Amino acid sequence: MIRPKGMMELETFKKVISQVSKVTRLVTFHLMGEPLVHPELRQFLDLCEHETLKVFFVTNGVLIKDPSVLLHPAIQQVSFSLHSYPDNFPGKDPIPYLNRIFEFTERAFEERPTLFINYRLWNLNSKRATAESNEFFFQAIEKRFQVTIPRNWDYQFKKNLVLKNYLSLHFDTEFTWPEPHLPMLGESGTCYGLRSHFGVLMDGTVVPCCLDKEGNIPLGNLTQEPLEAILSSPRAKAMVHGFRNRHLLEELCKRCQYIERF
């Protein structure tokens, strides 16, 4: 990570959330970083609830100390990135880690029965992912929840496998974060950036998508100018026009694997 590390301050979040609530009903606390480490997470969720915003919460699940925060009424979906554990803790027994996630899931079944919970395995084309490592996850899930996971599941056709209640297993392939120094993949393609979503970095900088973690395409700052002006700026409008016509204007977009997915 090149951008200075830090956390969004509560006052910045208040400014951000008051503006984004005018254009969306859904926010995700995840543009690089682990949201569970934020000391004011509960206040952030309270503000979302006040603005009637729903939260999709993405976490690796390692730092679950107070599971009740993930049961906050503002949260509509919790996604656990199971695939990250073998990468971050190679050789370490994942059972204690999984048990914490399983315990939260069972508690959610009782207290928030309509809370969507996803177990992510976004590693299906990774050299680090082996059939053995994913099989370990499969067997642990099957044993705990008394379900059967088909091993011949065609994840390319349907990436979401409902296991029990509102619990699902979500498959996808690994991706490489786009960087300006990476080889160009093409100048033609499209993206959902600025059409289905945009990102806000910790200092209020608006970026066109959830993969611009370094702020390579800064469109403006929500602490300094209105969101409406940022999203209607010449640069933002040119990007959207380019996406609609399968023409990539920004250098970062030309190096992003997602242009090959749509």
C-alpha cells in the first residue's frame, strides 16, 4: 500500500454519509483495510442507521472480538473472506478462526435470521489455493452446519451456493489489484465504476471504483466540495461515457483485470 495508512475520522464520515445518502441506500465499509479494527465502528453504523442506509460488511473475520457489532441493525449482509486466511497465516491451524465465524453465524441465525452471510472463497484460479485447502473449509462447514457441498459445483455458471437459512458459500476467481506500473491489458472495455458504485477513501477523496485503493484517479474530495459536483465533473462524465462506449480513458483502467470480465 502506497497511500499513507490511517482511518477515516468520525467527523469526516459524518460529512461523507450525509452526502452519499442522497444518491444510494447501500454502503460497503471496505475499500482496502479491515473495518473491524476501527475504534468508532459502532458509531459509524449508528450514523448509517440514522440515514436509513444498509451496510454490506466485508471482513476477513480474524478480529472478531465483539460479534454483536456485526448484528447491528444497519448491517444487511456480512461477508467473510475465508480465502485470505491461508495466505495471511500459512501453516497455522484455521479451526479456532473458523469456530469464531461459525459461532457468529449460529448467533445470527437466532438473533438476525434474515441477515445474509457469505463465506467467500475467491481463490479459484490462485496458485496458492489447492483443492486440499478448500476441501478443508468444505468439510468444516459441512460438519458444523450439517449440510452437503457439491464438489462439482459450476462456479462459473452460478457463484453463489445457498447452504442453510441465509448462509451462502460464494465462489470467485482471484484478482490482481490494478497498479499504474502493471502491463496494459487493453484500451477497450467497460466497467461498473461510477455507474453502480464509487469509492471514498479515508480522507474523503472520491474515486471511481472499489479497486482504486491508492487514489490514482481522484475525482474530488467530499470534505471540500459537494458529491453532486464531483460526480458531474468533466473527468467523471468522460469516464462514464467511455465505459458506455467500451473505451477506456484512464491508465489505471487499462491495467485492470475487471475489463476482461464484462
